[in-house]
Amino acid sequence: MTQPELLDDTPDLSATGERIDALLTASAAGGIVMRERSEELVRLVTDLYGTGLERIMEILYEAGRLDDDVLAALAGDELVSGLLLVHDLHPYGIEQRIEDALDSVRPYLGSHGGDVELLDITEDGVVRLRLLGSCDGCPSSSVTLSLAVEGAIEAAAPEVTSIEVEEATAEGNDGDTLISVDSLMGRLHNDAAGGADWHPLPELSTLAAGEVVTATAGDLELLVCRIGSDLFAFVDRCARCESSLAGAVLARQMGGPIGDALLKCPSCQVHYEVRRAGACVDLPELHLTPLPVLADGATISVAVPAAEVA
């Protein structure tokens, strides 16, 4: 018997939620009774599916099949993980989910010479972070913070009410300040003129270590490479000659540490340091335009600003 072909018809959860809200709002036109009945219908359906999901988890556990690998697979699937969170059935607590989210963006922060540390999660859902290293000095630090860090946390822990980032001043670690999410988003809008969108690029999951490829996210051409287990994405445009970097290969800088790598423009031959956010070796005033890469265990996505960060 031939198995039916499986189609990729996974719903857009964000669009579905917006549509439900729109339908509930529209039901108010029929009066308060109609609105209350619509809301009750949504609650009943949600509770029904939640009870079913809980029973599935119980059956798997009783059968001895709910081991660490299965739990990790469930938690790593965006759709299933979201449903488990809605019904308070997620196998991982908020602290572990946030730590995993930060781990997913650390390679990108590392490419800017920085890191992030989880300081605290308050009872009312406020997450406090500390930036480490030189992340704030990077040309695209606003995108790094507002998209990579904030986006990863919100996807992993939607119950978080706000994010505060402790950032060292230019003089050092004294006089740290807390930066609210609103401030981070303000930076993003100032630098990226209107925000950015995450574009899933599933083909990047098969990219081998040392490989360099071009890809398209929205209307933007990208250059993506992998060093070890870390992915890096840049706008596909040389900062010197403005030509495409298609055909570039990774090479180790003479005398450089293991794991370091350079990209060489096929047209003008200048070199860029991948792990330093595309800084140009030959002309220090130039750099490629780096883009945040987010790997949540199931999908690899690249954040594309509405306007490129200078």
C-alpha cells in the first residue's frame, strides 16, 4: 500500500492567533452575548485539545517511551512546543528554555566579540541579562540585541513579561545600567528604519562545516557559511567593490587560531574575518553587514532588517 504524500501544511501560528482575535472582535458586533459565546467556544476547544495532549503525554510515559530524546524532539518542534506551552505541559522549565535560547544565539554574539549571561528571572516574568565582551561596540549591536537575543527568548518563553539588559559603560563594568525592551526596540528602529523579519531557511540545516553558500531571504541576497557548528550570515555584498561574494571560500588566516576563518572576495581579493562580524583585514574601516542567525533545534532562521544596518 502506497503511503500518502505528506504536505508541509503547518499553520502560521502567529497568523492563526491574529485571525482568532479578529473573529472574536467581529463577533462583538452581534452583541455582548455573541461575544461571550464565541470566547467560551474558543476556551472549550482549547481545553479539549489540551486534555488530549496531556493524555498523549501520559500514554507515552506509561509505555516507557517518554525518554529524554523524545522530550527533546517534542521541545524542539516549534508547533508542538508552542502547544505544550499553551497547556502548561512543556517538559522544560522557563530557566532551561531561556538558557537554551541564549545558547542558540551565542555563536552570533561571539562573532561580535560578545556574550550574554542570564542573571535572574523574577516571579512576575522579568528576565534580567548581562552583556559581556565587546558586543555593544559592534556596528550591528542593536540588531543583535533586539532580534537575536530578544527574539530567541520570546520564542522559547512567551510567558516572559519583559527583558532587561545590564550593559557595561564605556569605562568598564562600573556603573552598569539596565536597558528595557522598549529601549532596545528603539535602537533597532533607529538603525534599521522600521524593524526586521525572521526568514526560515531550512536548507541551511544541511550546510557542512567549512561550506559557503548564497541564499535568499525575502528580497535580500545572503552569503552564509558554517565554521564548526556555528552558522554566520552576511548581506551578499563586498564592502569594498560592492560585488557579490558568491564563490568565496573560507581560509585560515596565517598565524591565526584554530577555528578562525577569513572570507576572500572573489572580485577585489580583500579579506573579511567571519567571527569578527565581517571586519575587513585589509581595510579596517570596512566591514560586511552581518545578520542574526537563530537555530531553535528545528528551524534555522535569518533576521533581515527593513533597511540594512550601516
